[in-house]
Amino acid sequence: MLPKVNIAHLPTPIEALPRLSKALGGPQVYMKRDDLTGLAFGGNKTRKLEFLLADAKTEGAKTLITAGAVQSNHCRQTVAAANRAGFDCILVLTGEKPLNPTGNNFLDQFMGADIIWAGGGNREQVLDSTFTEAKNSGKQPYLIPYGGSNTIGAAAFAFALKEMLNQEPDFDWVLFPSSSGGTQAGLVAGQKMFGYQGNVLGISIDNPAHELQERVSVLASETSRALGQEDEFSADDILVNDDFLGAGYGIMGDPELEALNLFARREGLLLDPVYTGRAAAGLIELIRSGYFTTDQNVLFWHTGGTPALFAQPYLNMLLAGEIAV
């Protein structure tokens, strides 16, 4: 068993969404509420950080370093976890420092993260140089990969799959946003490890399906071995839908706007513009196209990220758009 620290509010609840299900006229839709894991508005990364923090403590680290976009949910949860566990935290973020920080970036600064802006340069190169500088200056850094997506982080979602089965074993589909691949790799490893008979479907947020399938299959295999299993996965074993990439990462269009409005006005539930909004738009279109049968039960895994609702340009788009739902 991998060591972990207990910082997440687990198990997160599963809720039926009857009004949304009725409005869409398809399967029964449920939601796994990983937006309720605690720590600065919660999110799925807190599960991964329980294991990553334990590994950092084992290595004697004093500073957590990671990278992400300006509105990174992963970075926001990392600095919150660092504060809870007594680490310093350095974030390497894409682009230039905004004049007026909003959403997740406001929270990063509010919680005291040391932020390095990559500007127009290569973020990974800036991350590497930041880590080297921190090491040379005695800060005893621990590098957390983008999205917490390594075997240690992914292992958290193998156990999250077990948590789901203990709550409700009869979901035909589990659907969620997939990007860096750690969440999906963990769920796939857990599916095999704990005998889940349903389907694990990632809605790609920013990558072609074949790239994400390859990445997830490798990480799922590595995660399985790290957990003492012998399961090997190929790209063909990984279910990914990349039909909903829209205009690109972080660019919200009409499908995401409709999804955010439907969930808010039918169920009083808030999604985020980048990840859960896009995955929910995929869910809605798949239901309308008859991808699921009406007698099936579909679990939508809410991975968090709601602070991004309060970031430009998302807020203005939401307030300016009148969408009939």
C-alpha cells in the first residue's frame, strides 16, 4: 500500500440528477461530487495530493513545485495542500502575470504561492530551471508533474473507483473530463483491480483521442504495477471521445455554456468552464444522439474547478448569454 496523508473529505457523495435526466430524456444521470473534497473549493487533484504529499514527506522535501495554466485547478489545490501540510509552494504558470488576478489565480496568490511566470517561453523548461534553482538554494524541492499525473497520483483514482463501487456498484458508464491522463489511468487500473464491469469513458479536453489513449494506457499499466498488480493495458483498452474539443483548450463555446446553464438551472450544480463544462457538453450530446440507452445509469464524475467561473472571460460570457434551458 502506498503511503498517504489524509487531507480530502472522503468519500465524496454520489447524487442522482433527476431533473437533468428528465430534461435530456435519456439515461438516469448521477454525479460523483469530487468538487467537495475540501481544500480551497475542492477538486479531484486533492485525492492525488494525498499520495504525492506522503511521498514528498518520505523524501524529506520542504517545497512543492508544479506547473499549470493561469486558471489551473491543480495548482490551486497544490498550494492549498502545501499550506495544510506545512510545505512551501512554487507554481510555474503559463503566460504573463495578469493585472487583476481572478478565479484560481487569485486564490493561488491569496494563499501565498510563489509564482513564476513562464511568459512566452517554454513552460517545461522554466519548470526545470525553477526546480534546479530551488534545489541549489537548499529549498529541498519535490516536483509534482502537470495534473499530478504520475503513478503515485494516478493510484489515488484506482482507490476512488473502489470508493464508488462501495457506494453504488451498478453504473453502466463512468464519464469524466480527461486531459493529463492521471485520473483516467487510475480509474482504468482500478476498474481491473476491483472488478468494475461498466465502462470508463474520458471526454478529452484538449488532446486527440489516439494521443490520450496511448498516454493513459502506459500510465495505467505503470500504476497497476505500482499497486502490486500485473495488469497491462493497450491503447485500444482506453475509451476516449475527442469530438468535443471545440476551439481548443480553455475556449468556451455554446456547448459548454449550455452545459453550465443546464446543470445550474436544473440541479443547482456549478461546473467549471474548461474541464467539467466541456465533459458535460459531451455527455449532453451523447445522450441526445442515443449513445446511451434509456435504461442505463451514467455517472458523471465532477472533478471540480468552480473558481474558474469567476475568471475573465468566462464570467462575462455567462452573464451576457441568454440560453433557453
